[in-house]
Amino acid sequence: MNQTLPDTAPETSATQEAARAEEEASARAVLNRLRRAQGQLAGVITMVEEGRDCRDVVTQLAAVSRALDRAGFKIIASRMRECLTVPESGAPTMNEAELEKLFLTLA
């Protein structure tokens, strides 16, 4: 009775490819948010240079701030798995307290 174990390499490869595709999609989403914030910030600078009403300027500045916060949260959320992954050394790259501090820097 000679039993062989099924080959799991294709499944692992497919899983790795799916994870890679997910990371790339997250990176694109973050870059889009950052580019949008960059455009908004350029608009705020122009508004200040033109002497626009302070309410309009502050409203747009708040939008830039929210866009940057969302980009930061997206980065943390998409990379959390990596931050908590145990590398070959056996210790996670970040502990729970460090991850919490990272979140709070955006709050």
C-alpha cells in the first residue's frame, strides 16, 4: 500500500498569486487616494494665494485631511497581515501595542 500525498504546490501558488493581486489592488487604491489628496491640496494652495474666503479654504483643507487619513488607514489595513506575520526568526514584526500606536497616529 503505497500512498502518496497530494501535491499542494498549485494551491499554494494560486493562494500566493491571489494575495499578490490583492496587495497590488490595495496599492493602486492608496495611490489613487494620495493623488486625489495631492490635487485637493494644490487647490487649497491656489485658494489661499487668491485670498479666497476662509470657510471655503478650511472646508477644502478638511477634505484633504480626510483623504490622507483614509489613505493611511487603507495602508495599515492592507498591510496588517504583513505586520503581524511571524518571520523566520519566530517573532512578529510588530506586536499588538506597536500596531495600536500606529493606528492612533492617524486618529
